Amino acid sequence: MVLAAGQGTRLRPITDRMPKALVPVAGRPMIEFALLLLRRHGVRDIVINLHHFGAQIEKQLGDGQRFDVNISYSREAELLDTGGGLLKAKTFLQDGTFIVINTDALIDVDLSTVLNEHRKNNAAATLVLRPDADADRYGSIDIGPDGRICRFLEHRSLLPPLGAVSKLMFTGVQILEPRIFDYMDGGDSRKFSTTRETYPRMLSAGAKLYGYRFDGFWQDLGTQERIADAERQLGCGLTRLHFLQ
């Protein structure tokens, strides 16, 4: 699932006339990077949630044939946040392991390796995490030496870590099992966040919530300045995205 329903308020005024997902980055609509990353790792069935100028996204991407993927759409009359968006799209996701990517997360991660770790741990959720010097300032996710999440923002696990912890931040990429829906309340039209509600609930219940540390290229594309930074790195060869090669 690619999360693309947001209003892109940090990218105004450009998002006053188009969705964030279609804002150009290095010559292609932002959302194409997520689609190509998924395709590179064998993911062909993709659902995209829509709200802000959603019809533009649907017109641009169609059924996904141009990208050699199959795209379905989950349309939100009102923004449902991450948890509500996932729950509304449950019928697309409930039959097996699935990947969720934020539209504005440009990342060169090996999803196949993350998936192998996820399965090895029999995890309910595996969040791709990155080191950041300001992790404590913005709210860190702490993992123990075994990769198990022991603190999620201000929420702590009942199980103490088995050693020194690493303070990391979320990249916007996660691998989930359908049992995550067991920790979500309400119907498919309730607005709620996975970070504020679902993951703390899972942590308190002792669910297998893991983090995968990623030290490669990641760039938030939520502001014009960060898009310009990504374009500079890509344009001058400082960064090469393996999934585009």
C-alpha cells in the first residue's frame, strides 16, 4: 500500500492545485519512486489511498499497466490518517504479508532483505528505522540488540531490552501482517493513527513489533527544500537509486 491521501500542506502553494504524490522530483512524479521500488522487489499488486486531488492521481497512474503493476484505489471521502486508511483498505491487505510506504519517503532500501528479517522474527510488524542525531528531539523509536522495539515514542514495552538500545527514527516504510488489524477498533471510516494508537497498543500487549535499522539513502520529500536537496544529490551523482538501474 502506498499512502497518498494527504494534503501536502508543507508543499503549498504547489499542492493547492495538485496532490503531493504528483509533485515532480528529479523529473518524475514523487509517487513513481515508491511504485518502482515495490516492483523491483517483486510486488505487483498495489493499493493507493486517495483524498486530496485523488482523481488526478488515478488519471496519471491508471491501472498501473505502464509500470508493470496492478493498481487498485481506496478512496477516502475524509482523511482517515494512517490507521484509518489501512483499515479502510483491509479487504486489499488481509490475505497475507503486506508493505506500506509513505509517498514522500524516498528510500533505497532492499525490501527483500527487510522481508526476510520480518519473517525470521515472525513479526507482526517491522518498521524500517534510520539513525538520526535528533532522534530524541523529534521522538525516537528504541530497539534492543535483537531488533525488537522496546519503546515507541513515549510508550514502553513491558519486556525489557536484552542489552543496549539504539535510538532511531521511522523512515515511512513498514512490513505488516494482517493480525495488525486485531489492534484496530472501529469501522472503516474512523480517523486514527497507527503511531498514536495501534503501535502503542501492540507494544503494551507484547506483540512482536520489530525495527530494521537502515543506514542507506533516505530523504523526506515533504518540503520544497527537501525535494531540492534530493534532486541535488541525485543530479550530481552523490546518490544512485539501485531500484532505478
